[in-house]
Amino acid sequence: MATTVYDILEVELQDGTAVEVRPLPISKMRKATKILASFTKNTSDGTYDELEEAEVGDLFVDTLVSVVALALETKHKALSLDKELLLDNLDMPTMYKIVEVAAGWNFGEQDPKVQEILDGTT
């Protein structure tokens, strides 16, 4: 019997839907990295300088929702294709946990700068 070297997490969304989250395969991880890199590039090169902090926070959330959609694409195709449904059923801790399990990125309260952007206190 084969040994699984990663954890699979079942997460409950706001509407009670249970979704299975597992680490992204390398092909999808590359896509996720490009999604995050696009946001990071635009914040560091001044593209977002004219935007209000709340708008940058919205763009950050949209970026992470795109990563969540990628993470759910295989097992929960319909949910992954409906951004509004995702936005209606994700809360910040759940979104962060899905991103952490799927991509290995830890965002949220552990990262004060990210929290400042989301809180609009920068």
C-alpha cells in the first residue's frame, strides 16, 4: 500500500458545503504562483499607487479567491467556476486555510503587512 506524504483537509464553507482540499500538483502550483506574482508585481511597481487602500485589499482578496478556485477546480468544478458563489461562501480564515493547504502559503494574522492591507490601516 502506498504512503501519502501530504494531508487532505475537509473544510466547511459558509453555506455548509464540505470541500476537500489537498496540495496543488506542480502544474497548478505554477499557475497559482503566476496569479500571486501578478498581484505582487503590481503592488511593487506602482501600478496600484493611484488606488485606495480598500481597493488594493479587494484586489488581494480577488487574487486569493483565484487561488482557491484553482485549488477546488478538480474536485469541485462548479464551485471553482463561480466567483460570486465563492465570495458568498468564503470567510477570510477559511480562504487562508485553503490557500495554506493547497499552495503552502501562510497569509493572514501571522503576516502583519497583509493584515494591514486588508484592514486598511497602511
